[in-house]
Amino acid sequence: MNTSLLPAPVVSGSPQCIWAAGATLGEGTLWSAREQALYWVDILSCRLHRFRPSDAARSSWQFDEEISAVAERATAPGLIVTLRRGFALFDPAEPAPAPRYLHQPEPTLPGNRFNDGKCDAAGRFWGGTMDFACEAPTGALYRYDADGGCTQHEHGFAVTNGPTWSADGATMYFNDTVTARVFAYDFDAAAGTLSSKRQWLRFAKDDGFPDGMTTDAAGRLWIAHWGAACVSCHDPVTAAELCRVRLPTRHITNCAFGGEDLRTLFITSAASGLTPEQRAAEPLAGGLFAVRVDGGGVPAGRFAG
């Protein structure tokens, strides 16, 4: 029984591949309103990409280590990013751009790396770590503030993904990917703290694993499915599935709304983890996809520092 409190969105057609990048592990989707472009990353190939829909212009930057998540700065040019070891600044517009580390919170965990992350509405960057082998529960969720403070809020994850927030900002959702669970927390927007952790959704066996996700303007959650070739849309209260967007490759990793009207859902994927036979059958694995959705999304949070 569908107990949804919100209507299903209208998705126009099927997703189109707009960049057949063959990314090893595409992730980190971020729509830049000031550049009218989508940033995204290939974590394991250590690359940051930018795609501008108005003229299909593509740019890429190579890093010396993994880059996993991206947010714009609110009062300064450039980006805050998560690299393998922590939070850093990076300005693609500089003549010779190079990242500058701000903080590395896990010096005693060399087997970990950062994974997904986003800024909340107050400009605090939330980033999660994970075990590089995706096995040991050594990952944690951190909040990095504009004044340089870094706070651990959760731990005990093998792979972290998310977060995203409810439309009213009172709930934060976060993915424990290996156990196929999405958790919800009460979120104190003023203090930037979490409480009342509960399981909000658990993926069925055939639905793969919850990866990156975003929230649309109505408050519905859109979750990428690693291993199940789709993005699903859910009611924010009941978690009822409202629709499913099918993709032509199985490892779907992240999604974000963008475009001038924020009604294009951009979706990343990964070639990693495919057998040679699967790779041959899925030539668009690792590509960047786009599909139009009514209602659209909300502007991404910007880092206050």
C-alpha cells in the first residue's frame, strides 16, 4: 500500500547520456548557480569535472589524490572539496589551481577516505568517511564549520553516503550504504546537531544499495541505487516510493537538480565493479546523465567560509 503524503513527480522521457566519460566512480554532483554548470567528480581517477549545459562545454582537473564531494563558497570564489584525507579549498579559476587542505580529521585511520558530502542551509559542510575496502565499519560523519571547527557526529559505517535534508530543514537523512539502510535524524538547524536516529528506509535485496541522494522542492528524496540501475523518488515522511528513473547501467551513484530552472536531474554512474562482460553490455557505464523533472530542486547549500 502506498501511504505517500505527496504526489508522484512527473519525469519527462528517459535519461540521456550527456557525457560518456567512462568514470571509474562518478559522484559528487553539484549545480553551480553562479556558473550555470554542473560539477561532478570521478573519485578513483582523482578528477573534478564541470559540464555547462548552455554550450555543452566540458572542463576537467586532475588531482594527486581522490576527490569525492564539492560545494561552492558563499562569500569567496571557488569551492570547498573533500579529498582523501579531509576538507580543502580549490578554485578552478586560478591560473594554476591547486587544493589547499583545511583539516584532516582521521590521521590514525590510513585505510579510510572521504566519500559523499554537502553543505547545509547554514553553510556548514557535512562529509562522511569510509573504509577504502568497503568492509570495516571505520567511517564517520563530520561537520566542518566556517571557523575551522570540525565535529564528529556519527561513526561505525563501512561506506557513508548523503546527506540530504527535509524541505523544512528539521530532518537530515544519511545512508549506511553497505547495510542498505537510510537513517533519519532530527536536525537542529541552529546548532547543527543530530538526535533521534531511526531507520527511515531499508532497500530490498534486488534494489541494490543506497548511494548519493538529493531533495527536491517538494521535499521528496531522490536516491541513487548502486547495483540496481535506477534512481528512486520517495515521500519524505513515509518513505513510500513514488517513482523510479531507469538508467542503462547498473552502478548509479549520485544525483542533483540543476539547469537554469533547477528542473534537470543530473545523475552520475560508475564503471567500477563491472566484469568485462558487464562493461561490454553497458557501454555508458561511468557516464553523466540528465532527465527533466517537473517541480525541480532547490539551490545547493554554500559553504560559509
